[in-house]
Amino acid sequence: MTTILKIGGSLEADPARLRALLAEVADGTHGRCIVVPGGGAFADAVRADQIRDGFDDAEAHRRALDAMSRMAASFCDWEPRLTRSIEPWSDTAAACIWDPAHLRAGHPDIPESWDVTSDSLALWLAARLRADRCALVKSADAALEESPDALARRGLVDAAFPAFAAHYRGRIAIWGPTRRVTLQQRVAA
């Protein structure tokens, strides 16, 4: 079983939980597991820089990918048994951290805007790898029976998440601080 595990930047505020999750991945608790890092404080800096400097969303998207790359390096520093992978679809490692650097050149399936964050990129990667499960680790819980649309409306996931979810056939889960919820979703036609 392959799991894509998106660990949001908000977990920087909970280092014990973050390190425990990375150790679980390295220990093989979740089977083959590819971690998608959020951008964390680095992505927050990109948002502030965009407001200050006025660059467009495409440039902000590329800088946010750089922020994810920096978090990938940090995750590997915090859990040395994990390695970075730029192309996890050709990597046979049982556990790694995805560095999305190759997406800086753009991809036709991925809009370059703030509507797409590491949440949607995790689903994109899960679909590409035909992963069995895509779990998003969040600092807030999802309600039972909450849909991708409802999660996006309340800001727990990005605006593009429902569209990416519609094209993913595996299980989608939200792992909050107190419960893990598997979403009910419609399968794309």
C-alpha cells in the first residue's frame, strides 16, 4: 500500500507531533509513504513578499514550491532516515520526502495560483502514483462526513482541493490533532 502523507506547515507549531509523524514514516508504520511538505513559514513569507513587491501569482506559486523544497530539507534534517525525492514516481524508497522542485517549470494540470497549495499537490501526486491513500495532517480536525467542498469552504484545504479530489480514486483522509477522518467522495466520471 502506498500512502501520500501531506504534513502541513502549521505543524511547525507542534514539533513533537511533527517529529513523531516523521518517525512513523521512517519506521514504515504507514507502508510505502511519500511525505508532501507544506511550505510553513517560508510560504507565509512568500505571501508577504507578494503583497509588498507585487509579483504575479505564477511567480508566487514558484516561490511557494521553493518553500516546500526548503521544508523538505528541514524534514530530512529532523528525521535523518528519510531522504528527499524530486521524482518519487521513479523512486523505489519505502519512505521519502517529496521535493516538488521539478514543478517550477510548470505543469498543465496544476494552475499557478494560491488556489493550489500543498493540499492539492498531495492529491495530484497521489493520483499520479495511484496511491491507495492520501492523508493530510492538519492542525484542526475535520468533521465526520465532511466533503472536500465543505473543507474548502471553511478553509481547512485550498480552493482547488475539491477538483483534485474528484480525479483521485483512492481514499482521502484528514488527520487532525484529535481524530482521523476518511472523507466520503464521489469518483470522477
